[in-house]
Amino acid sequence: MHVSARKTVMHPEVGEVTCDCDVLTVPGSDISLIVYTVAAGSADAEKLEFVGVTNGVRADGPSPSGPGPFSRP
């Protein structure tokens, strides 16, 4: 079974991000796969790229607490 929808989430640094949400369910089981995507080259894709590269922190904002996703020990 496949169900599609649109979801809008609010990120504290980049604002609203609208994603396509696809839910794929295996018939006869309780297994589901939820996939969120945005259109390549869209403003939403740019927002997600910004969050991924900067850990959601703007140059003029405070430093994040703790290590970021790409920090090395």
C-alpha cells in the first residue's frame, strides 16, 4: 500500500519546510517505511542543505552546544 501527503514542518532557523511524505506499508504486516523528500533545486531543498551544512546555526548566531554531526573527536 502507498499513501502520499504533503507535510510542513517549522525549523527554528530556516522556517517552514514543505516535504512530500510517502508511506509504504507491507501488506499483512505492521511494517511501514516513511520517506520525506523535497524537490531538487527548490527553496525547501536549499533550506535543508543549509541545515545539513551548518548544523542549523547562522554565522551571526550562537555556537551550537555539543559536537555537530561532522565533528571529529
